[in-house]
Amino acid sequence: MRNAVVGGVIAAVVAVLVWAGVHNLKARRVADAQAKSQQMTIGVDKQGATATAESPLAADMRGKPAAGFTLTTSTGKRVSLADLKGKPILLNFWATWCTPCKVEMPWFEEFQKKYAAQGLEVIGINEDEDVQSPEMQATIKKVLTQTGVDYTILMADKKVAEAYGGLDVLPATFFIDRSGKIVAQAIGLAPKEDAEANIQKIVAGS
């Protein structure tokens, strides 16, 4: 009788250990899959992802004229790139699900204030789906409040993203000089000091 009880206890312990091992393996596989999916979604490579002519992350738009667009804010105000002619522009594509986007947005707000005297305009283009729905508008407003962003935020259409190289990766930032030429671009989360160095290039132009 005693041997049977001991055997039963051992069997139960073994069963629990086996179950725990299987459960942990499944959880680890799910976590790995999620991590890989997130890395693909945000598009940050091992170096932090500043695009170059050889970068696979996005088309190299440097040296090209910035594509014109007219988009609306969440309140319906229409804003055109042509309205900002002669100003240096930081143009940032972002989305509410993009964690790196929310890291750099407060930097851009800081730069907007720091370089306001030089005419810098920071424009954010939101790339979320169904941006006109009340639910998404509430989510966008929440993110802007959390990040302290007060610069202009526009609601995207697919044509604008295509005009800037397709943008399979977010965040994507373009630094446009006073003549309307793209001087630099950053795909993925680049260092803050790199962003400021690019801003200094575009505000210095005549």
C-alpha cells in the first residue's frame, strides 16, 4: 500500500514537471515569435537603423525633392507641404503601436522649441489604420498627451508613404532643407544626437 502511494506521488510529480516543461517551452516559443515579429514591425536593425544608400530598410531619398502633399489634422485643418516653403522641415512618419516612435517624439518636440527661431517645422504623419474612427482618434490623442507632443500631426493617406519610399518600417524621418530637398533620412530609431545633427544641417542652409 505504501509503495503504491509513493509511486503515485512520484508519478504526479513527474507529470507536473513534464507539464511545466511543455508549458514553458510553448511560452518561450510564443515570446520568441512575438519578439521577432516586433523587430520586423519596427524595423530597427542591429546598429539602430539609419538609412544609407545601401540600406535594405527603405529607399534612399536623400538629394531628392520632398514629395508634396496636403493632409488634414485630427480637427480637419488642411496642411500642405507647399505652405511651408522656405522652412527647414523634420517630417516624421509614426504610429501609435510603434514603441520606438514614442521614444523619439519628445525629442522632436524639444527640437521644435529649440530651433523655432531658425524656422524649424516638425510635422508628424500618423500611419495608423482607420485614423478617422473615434477609437483611433482617442488613442492618438492619448499618445500625444503621454509624449508631450504639440507639433503638427497629420492623418496619412497611403499615397504619401509611397512617395517617400514605401515605408515598410516605422519610425521614418526625413530632414528637408529650405529649398525642399531631402538632406538626410533615418529609418528606425536613430540616436538623438544624430537627429539633432541633421536638424542643424537643414536650419543652416540659406
